[in-house]
Amino acid sequence: MGMMNNRYFIFSICLSLVMVWFSLLPAQSGFPVRTEWRSPDNSRPITYSRWKAQWDNMPKVMGGEVKYRSPGFYTVRRDSFVFGNDYAYYKDYVRNSDGTLSNATPPEAGFVVYLNGDDQHILTDESPRWAFGDPNISGMGWFGIELGNFIDPAIAIGDTFQIVFTQYSPNEQPQQGMIEQTILMLPFVNFPITLHLQQQPVPAPPDSLKLERQPGQYRISWRQVPGMSYTVYRRAESDSLCYNFPRRMYRKIAQGIIDSLYIDSAIDSTDRYAYILFAKDLSSGLQSGHSCEIAEVEFLPEVRAVLVQPELYPSIQSALSTLVSDWEQEGAQVVVYAMQFTSVQALRDTLKSIPGLRGALLIGNFPVPWYQHCDVTGQHYQEFPVDLYYMDLDGIWEDNYHHDPNGGLVPGSDGIFDTHIENFPRNDEAPEVVVGRIMPTPGMGDAGEIINNYLDKVYRYRHDIGNIRQNFRALAYPDDDWHEWGQQVAQNYLSQAYPDYDCIWNINATTATDYRDRLSSHYSLIHVYVHSWSQGHAFLVNNGTQTQYFYNYQIVPANTDANFFLMFACGNCRYVEDENCGAVYALLTDAGINTIGSTHSGGMLDYDFFYPALAEHISYGEAFLRTLQHVGLGGFNHDLKGWYYGMTFNGDPFIIPQPQGATPIYSRAQTFIPQSLTLQNFPNPFNTSTNFLFRVPVPEKVRLEIYDVLGKKITTLVNKKLTAGEHRIQFDAGDLASGIYLYSLHIGNRFQVKKFVLMK
């Protein structure tokens, strides 16, 4: 598993010395190292081309349907919406008053779209695009809007639409411009012209918005500015496209307000709403751009999805219903899809379409996203499944290169992703959701029987039935190349989550025989560091001079009874390989619940973050997600991609490891329905200081941090447990330069990043 990488040394010398130095690294046991994975017979792992040939030839039931929605999950209209297809996407250039292309992005820039001059219902730059592509405001001189989001009435040939674009740049007078076009055909095709901005004294959009829900009404308040009147627009969460994809069309509900408060009593108590406001200068008649949205969505029950291979659904329906019921008892809303997907893009689009999604469980065989990577010298090429593609839903994934056996990656395409970059509105590569898999392979037995047995295990674990929960202690088992590092991880970090632990780290104590004997020792968690391949482990013995193997077919006969497995083991969770160890540990053992591991060489680092997170009484999957978010917030550099991009999760990601006899998992159905809700900073933009306003639904640990746009942390404003209720934190930015900054808020198992603008 191991070659030391440049993460631990910042200098370099001539290439020949570097390669000699790298060749010596396996003997240095204090650091994580990584090599290309290898099996005893030196066979190579399955490639993308082999997987694709198998996938294309596999009989599949395509299509499918939504089988279940929790109460409160809205039924939706289909309209003209088709995943991956623009319908009436209008795209145009936008130029500043000096003739240069605009490079502003929200919240500095925004626009509003009117249909046939009617201001009763509008679209904004936040309206969804139906196909993969640039954000609506690109920051590169153009913008776009999917006009198909209009409804009641929908667009028709001959309609006109008007776009008002407003831009607030630091230290500059605001700019505004308008363009009008006619729809000549559907699907809509246009030849772009240009929207020209002009400097105008347009008022700033309303800020300091606050939303409070009371019986039968919402109270929306804001900071009142003398000489301004206010218009309020609203959207309902139930007004969605198919599969709950948000439409984000707003309807006007009030105008001409000379106050700082509006009470909306025309509501459906079963629905949820979001609001935006405009300010109008009573003297000039000029109207601001739209405000940031204020919505009752931040701390509502999380949403979990199950995607089931259609052929498997009938045989597991009963057990799946039990899982759904347990998730709902934990306070989640659940949606179940029994459908197959034509591509990885279609599956990802479905996940993107689910508002409030926190995680998904994929049951069965689905399209696999692949990634390719090599070191900076073009060597050690690998291609591997990358579930981060399904977890980072707002990132951009591209295929820009192909593998040249003589020279690494060269320009071209081959169906394998090789580029992953951030996408508006964030500046990081952090995932938003956790994805778990239940994927029996052909050699493991009947898939339906295996899945039913697994779902029965997670039910018994949740309800502490049948002694399935093991003793709340852990085993750290670092083999020779990681024995010192693994011992340090156990002593400093694993101990925070599992105070009772064993660490076997003497290089002559870690053997395949000893490891096999310890598998039946009733550990809750086993963390093993060992050279591996998909179907086994290779332990170094006799002072590293020989190798002793442990195979996948030995796992079940060893009476393995641990619940959770953390595999620093090359390729051990490569789920496209038959009977891979990650699946066997989780699915075929009597007590196995989850495994975390890699689909290629390497494994997860940052245990100094993972284990303290797990100690906060969160699920194994949530700790996994938070660790990837922690690393991705600053972007995965070339070295980190080699470690993290193959990480995958087996099993239900919402199981919380806990001691036997601990308090049962509590229901969050009530605590996540707040009476007052907001998460924003005000004013925004601001000159010197701003306030962060947020609500904590129950007493929880809160962390609020400020970052620049490159992901460098500037300061931590809060890092402690706060009481339930509303909190206001003031931030003095006197030492910072003008520009766009990010703030990151962690509350319990919720994570969010937003932007603010400093104008001096």
C-alpha cells in the first residue's frame, strides 16, 4: 500500500534521487505509505473497459418508479422536465458599463426574469438548469436561465421574456441592465446578443432577513431603510419538478410595504416556504436586485434515499420497509426508488433532485463512475470506481484525458473521469451527502437472500436484539509498514471514540494467523493497516522477510463478529471485484454492519479528524462524510486524490456505534422542526463588521469558521457546545481586504458553506 508522497516533504531533488528515496520508504514505519495493490498471483484488478463490457452485456430492467415517500414528501408535476436535457435554456453575454465582460458572481450579481412583462411570478439566477453545464451566472461574461421553469402559465411560442440583471461590485456604483427576447421555437434556440449594464443608483437588496413560523402564519422581517418600500415574493417547496427537483419560481404576495415586517397567513400548514424581497427607492422608482433567500429548510428533518435495483425490489420489499420505518423513527424523511439508470449522470441527477438529501443507500448493481490517476511523473497509473462522484453533487467532473501507456495521461477522452473541480456557489470539493452500498457480487450467493439477511442485522443492531452489538472496544492492527503510525493513531485518536482498545503493532506480532484469531474477539471496531488486494490481505512476517496471506474465503469460517471495519488496505473495497473483502466483512459475517475502504491503492488519512467526529455519537457514515468534507474544503490536491478518491462505504451509513446497554437511538422528528429559523450574515455586503445569525435546534456543538475563496482558513469564531435557540456572532473584518469570503457552519451533523462580500 505504500509509497511516501509529497504531502510529507515539500522539497524535491533530481528525479533519480527521488526515485531512490521513494524505494526506501516502505521501511519507514512512522508514516502512511502507498503502493500499487497486488494479489499473490500478480493478477491485475478489473479495468474500466472490462467492467463496461460486463455492464453493457448484463440483462437489466431499465426505468422504474418511486415506490415510497415519507409523509411530507411532495408529489410533483412533470412539465417538460427531462434529466440532462435543456428545454428552453436562454444564454447570453453580459457586459459592464465600460464594455468589459462581467466576471461577477452571486451574491454580487443576480437577475430576475419576467414572462410577458408580468411581475406576478418570476424566475431568478437560482432557478435550476435541467442539463449539466455552467451555473446560471458563470463569472466568465455570460449568464443563462431555463425558461421551462415557468408554470401557470408555462412558456409558449410567441411569448416574450425580460431579464433584469443587477450587479453590486465592491467600491463601485451599482449597475443594472435589461434585455427582452421572443421565444420563436421550442425547444428554444437563440443566437446570443449582449445584455449591457449601466451605472445606476439602484438600492441595495434587503438584508438581515429573518423568518419565524407561528401557528397558521410566517413572520418575515428585515432591516428597514428610510425612503424604501418593499415587495415580497414566495415559493412553496411543494412546487417542484419531477423527482422533487426544485423549480424555484417565486410568486408575488405583497408590495408597497413601508415597514420591516410582513406576516404571511395564506399558507398551507403541510407545506414549507421560502421568500425573497426587493427594495424600491420611493424617490427614483429604481428597484434593487433580489435579496438572499430565507427559507424554512435548514434544520428540518434530513432526507435519506434508497435506490434499489428493480429486479431485487420484490424480494426485499418487506425488509426494506422495516429499514424505512427505522429511519423515519430517527427523524428522517425517506424516499425509495426502484429503478435502473442509463448512466452515472442519470443516477447522480436523481440524487441532486432530492431536496435536503443527507445520504443515500444503493442496493444492488448500478452504473459505476470511474476515475483515473497517476503520479506527477506519469507513473503508477490506476483506474478505479469513485463514489465521491455521487457524494459531491455540485462539483464538476470531466473526462479530458486518456491513458498513454508510455506517458501517463494525455489530452483526449476515454469514458473515465480525470478532472474534478469546484462549481458555483462553493469554492471547495467537499461532498454534500454520504453514499453507502449494499452490493453482493455473483460469487457471494443469492443477492436477495444476502440483502434480506443484512437488513435484518441492521434492524437487530438498532434495537439491540440478539446480542449483535459487540463489546464497545476496538482493535487497531497496523502491520509492519505502518506499525508506528498506527500505534500513534490508536493512542491519540481512536482512543477518543473507543477508550477501551487493543493495539497490536509489534512487527512480528501482526500475522495472518494472529489476525484471523482476533476476528472472533467481539470487537465493535477493527481498524487494520495491511498490504492488500480485493480478495485478501498480505501480512509481512519474520521481520518483513516473508509474506503470510489471509483470504476472503477465511473471513466467515473465522467466526468474524466485529460490527465495523476500517480498512487501510489497498483495493479491499473494490466493489466491482467478485467477493471483495469489504463486501464480505459487511454482508456475509454474522455481525458485520459497515466497512470503509478503498477501491484502489491507499486509504483514508486524517484519522485525527475522523475519530474525534465519531466520538460525538454520530453515525459511522456521518463521520466518514465529515472527514471527506474536512479534507475537501481546501480542495483535494494531486496527492490527496491518490488517497481519497477511491474511498467507499459498505452498508447502512446511518448506524451509530454505541455501547451495549446505551440509551436507544432517539427520535429527532420533533427536535428538527424549529419555531424560528435563519442562517445568514447581515449586513451582506458589509464594510467593517457583520453578524452571523443562526438557530441551534437542540444543545449541540457548533463550529463557525471563516475562509478565503482559496479555502484557507482565516479564523474560527465559534467552536463549542451552544444552548438551543438563536445565536448572533459578530465578526470584525477590519484587517481583511475587500472581496468575497466564505463562512462554514457546523451544527451537530449539519454542514453548510455560504458566501459574504466585504466592501471597503
